[in-house]
Amino acid sequence: MKIGRTESGFTLLEGMIATVILSVGVIAMGAMQGIAITRNVDSTELTLATNLASEMLERIQFNRRNVTAYANMDINTANPPPNPCVFPANQTMAQGDCVQWQAMMTNQGASGISQASVLTGVRGVVTVTPVVTIPPLNQSRVNVVITWTGRNMGTTAAAPRRVMLDTTIAPE
């Protein structure tokens, strides 16, 4: 007489296959976490650079009657000139804007997140060019460019990064 056996439970082979599948899933989750952290750092850099550029555009729009005073403004924290914020005596607002913008780039500003602790080698350049219209409307095209040395997708190798904001400003 044959005794009937019912099989129950896992065999050794089934257990090993389940362990391999689980370990591959855990490794994939760890890799995705690393990528997410890298992208978060990159987006923080981009946000800070965009905020620096829009800050200067807002300052220029507030002082729109003297928009040409901001032409060729160049703040370079990696290789700073002796005094980049020298303006004529009648352009005190533009000079103050330049000094405050430079302070924000060099981590001397008092605003929220410190830019210099995240952005390295920051350079801000403002160019102002007249817009030719018929009839003449005295409009100016303002271009603000922020460049910095950013992390290259989370690696230690530096990568040049850039944000450019461009607008047209007309006096009141």
C-alpha cells in the first residue's frame, strides 16, 4: 500500500529564487534614492541661480527710468574685480542694487538660504541694449545671466551651469 503525501511549504530552490528577486528590488530602490538626492541638489542650485537673476530683474524694473545705469554690470565671485559696483554719483539706487546683489552672491546677504554655500564660482552679468522701434519708445532689452560651477549629476566633477533671464523694460 502506498502512503499518500501532500506536499506543503517551499522548496529550497523556490526560497532562493524569492531571495534573489527581493534583493534585486532592494538594490534598485537604493539606486533610485541616490538619483533622487542628486536631482534634488541640482534643482536647489538651479532655483538659487534663478532667484538671483530674477532679484536683479525686479530691481531694474523698479528703477526703470535709469535702466541704462545697469548696463555691463559684472559680479564675479570666482575672480572678483576690486570694486565692481562703481556708478556715477546720481545713480545711487543702481549702485545700491549692485552692492546688495554682490552681497547675496558672496554669502554676505541676510536673506534665507545662503547662496554661496550651495553655488560656487557664481558670476552675474547684466547687459542692457536699446530696442529699436518705430516710433521710438525708449525700451531696453535687459539680459541677466548667472553662471556657476555646479555638481555634475552628483559626481565630484565640476560642471559649468547657466541661467539666463531676458526681458524688455520701458520707462514709465
